[in-house]
Amino acid sequence: MDYVLLTDTIDSKQVVKLNRVLGDKGDADSRITPFKVHRGKQPYDKGNNTTAVPHLFGKDQSAYWKSYDWNQAIAAGMQAAKLEYSGEYGFVETEYHYPITHMVAPAEKSLQCADCHAEQGRLASLSGFYMPGRDRQPLVDIIGWLAVAAALLGVAGHGLLRLVYGKKGE
């Protein structure tokens, strides 16, 4: 993940992506991780073109939920964060990627493996990599099933031999 820092300059005319997911299907260290994108508007320092830190909660008058004064709340929050505040604020559209562990859908709406891992699944349009359940090689499937059958026969044969020859020692 790559994050926008409080000291980074932002472009208020575009959606500010507060974090950016890094990784690529070509990167051996990348992993599939689902995200939920949260979109909203938040205050920013117009003079410095940086994200703002508002003081939201508390019993003092500078807390936003006490006075409903954005300018006062931002001034207090920026001072607490030891950041410069120009005294001029605005609101900017933002996006933030939450890992799927945040606000997970109820069990009845959850996806099954085959929803993505199938020829016509949700990830069918992605290409350039092997996805189990979607991409098949008939010869590999045959070899795999033969290996499973051989393993089962081996286990059954071993168990049978133990039963037959195990009784003789008693």
C-alpha cells in the first residue's frame, strides 16, 4: 500500500486517492487481496493543498461535534498534529481502499470459490496468469486424478497389508 501523508501536496480538483494498492500479477510476491473502496468528502487545507486533521471529539469548544465549526476544529487538529494550517479550508472528494476484513458482507451474501474460479466467473476477463478452476489443461487434469487414485490405492493397500500381516504376530 502507498499512502498520502498529511504533509503531501494534493490536487483538490481531482479525487484524492488516500491510499493506493500496490502489486501486479507479474510480481511473484503479490497476493490476491479483496478491497472495498470507501468514497467520501473530507476537509483539506486550501492554502497549503494538504489534507487536514480536524479535532472531532471532545468537550472543548474547538471539537467539531461540540461547536460545528470546521475552521476552529481544523485549526485545533492541525496544531495538535504540529502541522501548519493556512486558515482556509475546503472539502475534497477522497477514495480509500479498506481490506475486505472491514465491513464484511453477511454470510448469505458471501461468494463461493466458483464465483471467481470458473470459466465464466467474476475474474474471467483477467488474463496472463493461471487461475485454478478457470484455466484447464486436460493432460494435467488426467495426471492429477491418476495421482489421487494411486495415493488412495496406496493407502488402502497399506492398510489391508497391515490388517492381514498384523494379526500373525499376536
